[in-house]
Amino acid sequence: MNPAEIEDERERETLGVAPLPEIVGVGERARHDPWAALRQRDFRLFFLGRFVSTVGSQMVSVAIGWDLYLRTHSALALGFVGLAQMVPVVGLALPAGFVADRANRKGVMMAAQGVLALCSLGLAVLAFTRGALPLIYLCLFGMGVGQIFNDSASSTMVPSTVPPEVFENAATWNSSSWQLASVVGPALGGFVIAWQNGSAALVYVLDVVAVVLYITLLALVRGRPVARSRAAPSLRAMAAGVSYVRRSQVILAAITLDMFAVLLGGATTLLPIYAVSILHVGATGLGWLRAAPSVGAVSMALCLAFRPPFKRAGRALLLAVAAFGLATIVFGVSRNFWLSLAMLALLGAMDNVSVVVRATLLLLRVPDELRGRIAAVNSIFIGTSNELGGFESGLTAALFGPMISVAAGGVGTLIVVALVALIWPEMRKLGRLGGQPSPPTVPIPTR
């Protein structure tokens, strides 16, 4: 341990913060075992539950886009879907992270999932009765509230279900669960809508069933004890995660890169328009278009699980996001269904590299008592980019057309990659994820 690291450990002891797990030289065999995380009972339960829940939420995403576009034929109406879900992310992320660090995290997740189920029930009723559009957006707002509390608490579940030496493997399988569900969910959602002659009501009911199954599996997870924050409620305590991320340049660079790539390069919001007006493939085609990025992501996740850890993770991340931007440009101008599917699969594969690198960094470099608040910061960056990106895509498509909107976003992604590589040279130099020194310490208020 060099002098800087010794001083960092002394500072952490003075602040009463638990040391980060020792990673260098530990668990080499486990990191090369592709099934290491899945050998843990608790992780298997969490993995399966997250898969079921994500299938339901992805079905809802297809249903919302289809339902609103058929009722309004407005790109801006699709953009407001993202805006309605973004507002609670921005407004409640820091309090949600603080609650996740102080309270029973599994209990927070179960309560948040209950909120999501109630909102899906509301959407089902509105679909059956052809309810008012503002009420649909109100339900989406409620889903945003439930999702931010769920995301802040769920970030702590992986560290409590696997030992530190298999964090990277767990991050890969965790991403695989989400991505595989994102293949099944959109396709299933499209089939259900087509089977119901264009009605989305049954999709929302099936999402409620998925949530109930997830809550049941969560209840079976025992989990190892992890440190909780003892900080009293205060603005300083809630902002501790912001300070931590700000002083950890590699984490900040990874989050920033992903945020702007998704903000500028996202095309999924406009897929209903592509399915109906550009590619002419209907509801079933929309399901496959929504599933294509996840097909690519699952393929990449399996490749990552069976290969050794990255030796030059920073370079791999920058190249992957650049390829994501190029695939977005080609998709934006394509009028061929099969080429569009291929480009969506490619951008999904490249995005998965970013997801795994960022998730592994957060698992390895964050103390347990700060995980909820740092997850909240991550949600502000990534959640805002997803939802605001949807609004931006809808607005620019309404002004300039969907093809220009998507292609220009891909160009913007390439510019962001170049800027991140210049501003944060630490990212270019990032090597093995498991062999990096601890980030600078940030005081964590205890009173």
C-alpha cells in the first residue's frame, strides 16, 4: 500500500467509515468462474425476481407508447412520458438515497414495488375506461416515485448477496437479468396488445402479477449484514453521495459519459413512430424493435461473463460508447426493418459494456453505508438522461422529424466521447476494475 493509500485508510478510520473491501489479488479464480455469483442462493433469488419485475415494466413501456400514440398521434405526447417520470427522479432522488441508507433496504424495495403495482392497476382501469390523458401521466408520475425509491434501495442488494471477490461477475449477471427481461418484455407486450386487438389493458394487469412475484422472492432473500448509515436527517447527509462522486474522478467520468450518451443517443422513445410510419411493421414489429437492443445486450453480457475481467476497462468503455453513437446514426436514417434491428442490437451490446463497467466501479469503490445515496446520484444522472432524453427526442422529432432527431443524437454521442476522453484522462488510463486504488474519502455526517 503506497503512502497515499495509507493516508486514505487513516482518514477513513478517523471518520468512522468502514474500509472498502480489499480487491487486489483476491478471488482471481472466482472472477474467472462465469457462474460464481449464481452459486449464491440469495443472489439467485434476487436475479430471478429482478428478471420477472423487469419483464413486467418493459411490457408497460411498450403499452404506454402504443396506447398514447394511437390515441394522440403525437410525438410530443410520447415525449411527455419521459418528462412525467423524470420529475420525481430529480425531486426525490437524494431523500430516497438517504432513506435507503438508513432504513431496512429490503423493506423499502417491497414498499416501492407496491407503489408501482398500484400505478399499473390505475393504468389498467384507464385503459379499460378510456380515461383522461392527464390521469395517465399522473400514474406515470407515481411510477417515477416508486422507481426512484426502488432503485436507491436495490443498489444495496447485490453487495449483500455475494462476497466482494465476485462483485464484477455479479454486476455482469445482474445486467444480464435486466437485459434478458428487456428482450422478453417488449416482445410479450407487443404480442399481448396484438392479441387484444390493440388494447393495452391486459399488459398492465400482467405487470401487477409480476410485481407480486418479485415481492415474494424478495421476502425469501436473507442477505448478509451490511453497514447502515447513522447520519441524522440533514441536507449535508443527503448530499454526501454527491460529494463522494464528485471527488472520485473515474466514477464521475463513467456516469457522465453514460448520461449524455443516453440523453443524446437514445432512440427507443420514438420507436412507435418508426414502427407505424417509417418501417410499417405494426405492434408486433414494435415489440421486436424494442427487444432488439436487449438481444444485443444479453449477447454481450454472456460474452463478458465467460471472459476474463477487462485489462483496459477505460479504453473499452470509450470505444463501446463511440460504437453506440455510430449505430444510433445508422438506425436513425435506415428505412429497412432488418438493418434497423441489427443496429438496435449493436447499440444494445455496446451499451451493456458501459453498464457493466459503471456498475462494477460502484460495487467496488463505494462503502456500504453510502450505497443508497450514491445510487441516488447515479439515478439522477442516468434516470434523468433516460426520461429527459425521451422528452428531448419527442420535442426534436416534432420540430425536425424523427430521422433527423435520432441521427443528430448519435453525432452528439460521438462528441461527448471525445470530450470525456479529454477532460478525464483517468478514464483513458483505467485498467483492471478490481485493481484500482480506493477513491478519495468524503466525510459522512453522523449527526
